[in-house]
Amino acid sequence: MKRILCYGDSNTWGHNPTGIDPVTGAIGRYSEGVRWTGVMQRELGEEYFVCEEGLCGRTTVFEDPTHYGWNGYMHFEVALRTCDPVDCVIFMLGTNDTKESFYVSPSAITGGMERLLKNCQNLLRGSLSEKAKIILACPLKPVMAGDGTYWYDFNEESGRKIEAMRETYRALAERSGVAYFDVNDFGVADPADGIHFDAESHRKVGLALP
């Protein structure tokens, strides 16, 4: 059986922007069959197992002072060792790095992603997953929500950063010797919050990967 590790943020976790409980404020989550990871699992069949490692708010390497554990670099090894052995690792991170509060450039975000990629490659050497394929996915571009605002500390500049990262991530993948995938070619943000995939985008991304 081949195993695929999907390491990402809320769009890998499956945040449903229309599923928030109006009373408790609890975040809704798409079901396994709707999430892109689940779609990919179904398409690949029983010979594959998709290890879903999505966390809302996760960054590439940056620390969020208000939430412990959102630094993707610090916790990647645990995720890899938990799923080991794997035949493929898919990274889908960088959206949260564009938040206004982090105030980092596209080049700095790409540098963080490069650090995470190198860490992954180093961990794979001599491991049970030594021959694993790596796919670097450029994350979804944040847009203004249907109510005319930007949610979750994103802003117009966040969208411009992702546009720049579509090229810097592509270049990073090329020089790192890994495959490249642009989520923005297949998915769009639900106008409910302008950040997260709608159900159809989950389907399209799941069918296009790996």
C-alpha cells in the first residue's frame, strides 16, 4: 500500500466557511468525502492511504504569538514520523503567512517554505521514506469575502503576496527538485469568508492531486 502525507493548514483540515455554528461559533468541517484529501483517497483507491495532517492557522515557519503549535516547521517531523513510511509528501502551506500581523514578504514566506522543504529532504534520507516524492503546492489566494471585508487578519496585500508566490514557489520547486502544483489553477475561495475552498474546489483539487 502506498501512503501519502498531506501537510497543510485549514484547507487541508477542511474548514467549511458556511458551516460555522451561529450560537457557539464553532468552526464547521467538511466531511471526509468532501475534503480534497478524501476525494484523492477515493480516486486512488484501496492501494493508497492518505495521511491527513491539516491544522487551522498553520504557517511555514513563523510563530503565532497567540497560538502555540502553528509553526509548521516545528511539528513536521512528528507528522512525518507518525505516518512513516510514506511514498509522497504534499505541502500546502503559506496562506496564513500572508496575514497582516506577520508582516512578511513573499520572498520571506518562500524562504520559510524552502527551509521546511530542506528539513523534509534531510529527514527522508536514510529513513523508511527515503524514496518519497515531494509535491509543493502553492496555496489558495485570499480574496474579499461576500460581505465586502477580509476575514481572519487577511487583507488585499495577502492576495498580492500569493500572486507573487505562485512564481516564487514554482522556482523553489524547480531548484529543490520537487514537483509543483498551483492550487489556484483548480480552486477558489468560498465568498462566505474569501479564504477557504468551497466544496467544488475541494473536489477539483482532490482530482488533480497527486
